Amino acid sequence: MRRTSRLAPVALAVAALLLGVLPAQAQARPHRAPDRVTVGDRTFITDGQGRALQWRGFNLADKSSRGAEAFADIHESDLRSMAAKGFNLARLAFFWDDLEPSPGHYDRGYLAKMRRILDWADRYHVKVVLDAHQDVYGPHFGARGVPAWATRDEGLPFWPIPEDWFSEYFEPSVQAAFDHLYKDADLRTAHARMWTTVAAALGGHPALLGYDLMNEPFARFLEGEDLPAAAARFEAGELTEMWNRLARAVRLVDRRSWVFVEPTVIVGLGIPTRLGAIDDPHAGYAPHFYETAMETGGDYDPDGPFIPAYEAAIGDYPARHRMPVIVGEWGGNPDVAHGSRFVTDMTAALDRFSSGWTWWQWCKGGGYCFLDRTGAVKPNARLLVQPYARAVAGDPLGFAYDPATRTYTLTFRTRDTAGGPTQITVPEEAYPDGYRVTVQGRHAGWDAHGRTVTVHTRGRSGTTYTVAISPR
């Protein structure tokens, strides 16, 4: 039998928050200074030593297992293998419909399974972002995400489109359900209460980096609106309000972890987001980065405009609000004819505008899976296994990897608020025959242990160093 419990105090706290009747100290902004550093137009999360952090990893998602079998396809070996290849971040999908099968009743076993995965991640030094995942709203429409009891479709018809599931978002019934989630007081309270419950249960875990508050939010279109117009109105209004409301719900019980917000998928068409400010000192930006032609089964066009248009659209919002960018999802079928070039071009772009990413997804099989059905890394997906600076003792001024020459370069400038060494992950797959390191800059040295190159710098603040790693 599913074991559930009613968390009335959490529900009351969230309702009080939404009604604005909590005492002032409960509504105050977190007292800790933001753990970030801004370098030019780009912001990085920092660690306790003030080092700028970078992230590489995968989505972990089991959409087929439910109830007692939830997370059945996610194993400790996944985190172990991920870490062995040098990755340090996992975006773990969970589903509100599994967590809260009926209003106010939370499955404690489900939370325990999430904690177990966090324990595995901590064992292998992998951080986790908890992703409240939804596809086509939830089970009322044959998908996963928002519970059926929190679905109000106004009695409008729904026609499944199995060959093009994304088109189901344009069904009026699905759009109505999203609209009620954003506007109905009881559903707004339930949504916030869910996040307070998750944060209360898991917020203190050492492996937790933060929370992705809702995967790929969608909206109701008004008469005469096209996708860009609807997205702009929704992002500036209901979506900005929802992100702030859910962030406040998290802060009732967790003032340390990051909250990550997403734009709508319109950003993939090269259209800048119209999101407003997120009033939280630990807010990050987690857009998705999918090549439109590949999403419909096509090949990657190396000469196409997708990447330049996306880069032009993506940078303004996080730069204005000084938010770190971790791309929550990107990927494609690496077995297409131009799959190698796709991975090369996309990872280079990600190095230019983000501080980290998680590929969709860590799984065995066809399509976007990183591994084939035998568990081996797909040939073109091997290009994801690259060196990167997971911790920089200063300001990262530039970093890039050239797969053709297998050369990684990092340029950084020391800062008096950053201590400790710079640590660069050097995966064995990238340098099976060894590597050489050169460091340019005053009073610098390096050493290697396992798959990590540690660079020690003793120059005064403001000194610039360049590190290059290449095959032996």
C-alpha cells in the first residue's frame, strides 16, 4: 500500500504566505549574501572558497515507472559511471502526480527514494538539481506531471497526437489546464505547498544544488495570438509571478539552495524571453537548447542559423539580472549523419554563454540516450566527455575545448575573494595516452591526481593565467 501522510502545517504556512499574513521575518529575503560572481556578462555560482564553478552532466528521468516502482530505472551505478567520466551534475526528474496522489497527501516513500538518489550522488561527488517535470501537463492527458486532481480542462476536448506529442500542448483543453494552475487560488496554494514539502524533506542534503521549479511551462493562447505573442504576454505576467511565488514557498524552509527558472520554449526559435525579475538572491536561469530540425527527426545542419540565433537571444536576460545559466536540457540523436558536428558545435556554444549543462538524457537505447543498448557510449556522444574547469580560483575570462586537436584552454584572473586552487577535470576518455599541461602566469604550478589537474597560483589579485591541456 502507498504510504502517505498529511502535512497540514506546511499547507497552512503556504496558504498564509500566499495571503500575505506571515510574520515579517518569514517573508524576509534570505540573509546570506548571494554565492555568485559576475565576470563581464556572465555569472557563475561560487563555492565556499569563492571559486567560480562549472557544471557538466545529464538528466536522470524514469517516466515509465510509477507508484512503488518509481525511479526503478535509476541506479547507483548511473551516478558512479557519470562521475567516473568526469561529470559533476545530474538533473533528477520527479513528478508531482506521484508525490501527491490526492490533495494534501504526500507519498513519503517517494521522497525517500529521491533522498536515496541524492545519497548516491553525494557518494560520487555529483550535485543534483531536482526537476519538477511535466510533459503535456500531466496524467489527465496521458502524460506525467501535474496530478489529475489539479487538472481543470473546462470540459474541452483532447485529441492525442502520438506521432507529434508536442502538438498536444496546443489543444485548448491542455491550455485551459495550465491557465487554471496559474490563476485558481486553491491550485496556486497546492503548487506552492508541494514545493515547500519537497524543500522541507530534501533541502539540507549535501548533494542538492537546487530546484528547477517546473519543466517547460506552457500557457493559454488568447484569440488572435501566435506563439511569440502568447509567450511574451505569459512570460511577463503569469510565469514571472509563478516563479516568484514558488521561490517564496521554497524559502519558507530552505534558504541555501538555488532555484532555477525557465523561459518558455519560444527561446529555441531565437526569440528573447520577456520574463521579469526573480526576487530571490539564489535564482538561476535554466533554459533548454534544442535544435528544431532535429526535434522533428531531421539531421543537424552545420551551416544553419539555429546556434547563432539562439546565442543572440539567450544572453540578455541573465546578464541584466546577474543570473548563472545552467542549461537544463539539450541534446539530440547523436547517430545522425552530422551528429559529431552537432555535439562539437553545441558544446562550443554552451562554453560561450553558460556555466554548465545537462544532456537529455543518461539512458540506454536509441534516440537521445547517451548510451547504446549495451551500455557503451555512443560514438558521437563520446564528444560530450571533455575537460572543463569545475572550480576556478578567480574570474574565468575564457575557456574552450577543440575536439580536433583535443586541446583545452582556460584563461582566468585571480581575485582576492577567491581562495584555493583551480581544479580542471581531465577525463581519461579524452586523453587515453596521457596529457601535458602548460601554465602561463607568474608564480604558478600544477599537479595531477587521478582525473584532476590542480593549478596553484600565488600571484596577487588581478594576475592573469592561461592553462592549456593537450595530448601527450
